[in-house]
Amino acid sequence: MAWLYVVLMLSVGQSSIVGGAAVFFFLGVLPTWFVAWVIRNKLRRRRAEREQGRKA
């Protein structure tokens, strides 16, 4: 959350709206999405391994 706040403040300080939107997207949205995707895949993999353990 703090990272998104910092990036938001950085993007607000840009000289143009397009530049601010690009900064927010590339420095805020994409890294946050990537971290969430990695964590979700890890949890999904653990859940699948746990299900395989129960069936065996």
C-alpha cells in the first residue's frame, strides 16, 4: 500500500497527465500485479499439492 501511495504522489507531480498515468501504470500497477500473480500461483500450487496428498 505504501508503495502505491509513493508512486501515486510521484505521478501527481509529473508535468503532464499522460506522463503521470504512465508512471503510475509502469511503476505502480504492473509491479503490484506481478507480485500478486506470483503469490497467487504459489498458493494455488500449495493447495494442489495438499489435495494430491489427501487423495493418495
